[in-house]
Amino acid sequence: MAGLDPEDWEELKTQGHQMLDEMLENIRHVSQGPVWQPMPASVRDVFKTAPLPDAGQELGDLYQQFTTMVQPYAVGNRHPRFMGWVHGGGTAQGMLADMLAAGLNANLGGRDHAPVEVERMVVRWAAEMFGFPPDATGVLVTGSSMANFIAILTATRNVVDGQDMRLHGIGGRRLVGYAGESAHGCVARAFDMAGLGEHALRRVPLNAAYQMDTLALERLIAQDRADGFEPFLVVGTAGTVDTGSIDPLNALADLAEREGLWFHVDGAFGALARLAPDLAPLLAGLERANSLAFDFHKWAQVPYDAGCVLVREPGRQAAAFAQSLAYLSREDRGLAAGAPWFCDLGPDLSRGFRALKVWFALAGFGTDRLGQVVTHSCALARGLAEQVQTSAHLQLLAPVTLNVVCFRVVTPEVEDMDWLNGELVKDLQVSGIVAPSTTRIGGVLAIRVALVNHRTTEADVTILLDALHSFMEVRLAQVRMLKLVEEQAQA
Ligand SMILES: *Cc1c(COP(=O)(O)O)cnc(C)c1O
């Protein structure tokens, strides 16, 4: 038997239905388990030592291994009390869409087929969501890291004329771009990967609201021009990863226009706030960007992975990426029709059918409901911030713009507050009760809570604060005990 289809389709169907039912039940009851639990060494060892199999195993056995060794030790971002980093919660509907997409096994690099039209549709919808013109181009990618990279490459290849950068590279050009100090690390990495070097990304100081300081930006641009550099790009962030702040997008758009710069917005999670009528005004100016990077897998709850890049002006993205290769030649009919293809808009040739789960999310929930999820997350964040501000032992470390709350425990009993807060976050994570993460704000370690999951409720925020309080009591009891022991040793 040469092919890989199952010998017994009926048996496979039974197994498939079982997997489907069990995973749906697992999602349904996800809040009853721990957010996260450490993987035991014995489980890790299985993966570390498993030899390359030469003979096949039963699907049922593999499924058994999945349910016992993988499923219990996943990241935990589906859980309503996963509050670390910025992770989407996913949906059962999205899982089903992904299953259908895998069933079709479509390759969306190009050619003439319905899945490509689905992606064109969701890109057109995305353009409308963010106030881009209907003929804006775009492509679904792994995430905002790739989306930012594609946008920055598009900018380098289009903004600077007089030299074909695609053929000759940047040569001796001294291109420089600008982003706030709070810009995501992937922007600097994009500069690195584009061959510009990370130093070519100037980091602009922030104002008191953790937004890019536009006056400082103007001074940097003037200084760079005076020093013989070529400013070509400014990157605004809509929803910074540290504090959720939003750069002054209209002011940046004005400045980019005046200075002849490409204006790119990293809206990885924050751009989705445009779907929430109460928050959309905060993003005014986003619609003026030359390009936008954002994720469907964060606030839009599409299962990983699903990022997107949009480029306002038609032709720009293709000018940066399209190749003419004999084996990829385009025709007027047949499978090789339907140009331009998605492989003309980024570095990937073979690409999966991410568009199906995005379609099912946008059409299945509708943008109103997705906007309500965003509104709800932000309301929870404001509620948490209020409780932090009224608590004697907590200190709010940054203003809350969207869904990110940075705060810390303060107590006169402990000298090293960074240590205490770092330990508390680890205590919370290891307990499985709730999982915030950390960052540094103004030089101090902050407990960082990012409310992204559509399943999170007010009760979950209460559990966070209660658990934090309990672990603090435990830590303080230990600290007091140690002090006693030391004092007695000295006496
Ligand atoms: C998450 C995030 C990124 C990176 O996106 P990925 O989807 O993880 O690649 C970039 N910028 C910001 C502001 C983010 O929050």
C-alpha cells in the first residue's frame, strides 16, 4: 500500500469524532482547570529522547500521548485567567474553521481557486475595518512580527527612489527610521533583518503618557538630516506592549507628510479597538497610515496564527515583493490565472488557508460583537486599575489606555521590591490560579496584566487580586521569619 489514506475509514471517522468531541468539551470547561502547570521532567524527557520513528503508530496511541503529555501542559491562553503578555483566547468556532481548512489543504501562494478569494475578501474587510481604501493590498501572515517586517521592507523599497534597492540592496544609503522607546522588539528586528541594522531605528523618547514625544521626534529627524542620514520611515504604535499606550497617530501622520516619510502603524492588538465605538476615537489617525500591521490572533480571538499587513497604496507591496519566474508564470485562464497572487505581496510562496478562520471569526461573530469583546476587556482593565489605586499595598505604575494594567506591590517590609514582585508573579503562575506577566516601567519591575481573553470576567480579576494578596501574605510571613532568625542569631 503506497498511499497514506487510512485502511479503515469508518474507524478513522469514529476516532475523529471522539477527538472533536473531547476537544470541544476541553475548551468548554477550560476555566475549571489550572491556567498553566509546569511540565513534569518525565514528560519533557519523553520528547527529548524519542527516537525518529521508522515504523508507524496507531492514531489512537498518538492521540493518547497528546491528551496526556501535550494538552495539560499547554500555554494556558485559552483560560480566562491567563493575563500575561498579549495572547488571544481562541474560540471553538475557530478550531472548527481550522479543521476545515486543514481538510482542504489549500496552498494560497497563488493560482485560481476559492480559498484565494476568501483571503482577498478578508483583506478587503480588514481595510474597511481600519479606514483604509478598498483597493489597499494586504496579506495574512504568521503574526505582527512578520507583518511589521513586510511593511518595513515595503517602505524601504518604495520610499527611496533613484535606485533599485531590490537589485542592489541599500548600498551606501544611510536610511534611518523612528519608533517610540516602547515600540515592540520586532520593529528593531525588522530593521536588522532588512539589512538596515538596528541602529538605523532611532528610538524616540516618550512623554508622561508613554506616547512617542513628537517634538523629540522632530529634533531627531532634523539632527539626522544635518548629519547626512536619510530619514524614510516613522513607526507609530497603537497599543504598546508595555502599557497599552497609543502614540499620537494624527500628529505622526502630519509629521510624516511634512517630512516625506512613510508612516507605518504597529497595531498588533490595539488596532482592533477601532471596532469598539467607545475606544475608536483613541485611534484617530490610524486610517492615514501608509501601512498597518495587526493580529487577528490577539483581540479578535482567531486561533494562532493569524497576523495581517495592509498597505494603503495599490502596487507598492507588489513593487516590493513580486518576482517574474518562469515556473510561476501567470495565465489568462486555467489554474495559473487570477494574478496578482499572494506570493507577490510578501516573502512566502506556499501559504496555508488562514483566511478561513479569519472569515469565520469576522462573519460568525460580526465586527460589533468583536468590538464588544474589546470594550469589555478595557472596562475590566479600568476596574482593576481603580482597585489598585484604592489599595494601600498596590501602586499603579502607568495610566491605563486600553487593556493593559501595570502595577506593583509595595511594602516597607521588603527592601527589594523588584524581587518581591517578580517572585509573586512566579508564585501566581505556578499556582495555576492566574497568570500575569512582568515588565519594567520607569526602571522598576511591574506586574503586568493584559486582558485580552474574551472569557475573562470581573470575577477573574477579583481572583487575581485575592490570590496576589494571599501570596503576598505568605512572602511577608517568610520575610518576617527570616528577620527573626537573623535577629536571634545576632543576639
Ligand atoms: C504581539 C505584538 C507584536 C508581535 O506580534 P506577533 O503576532 O507576536 O508576531 C508586535 N507589536 C506589538 C505591539 C504586539 O503587541
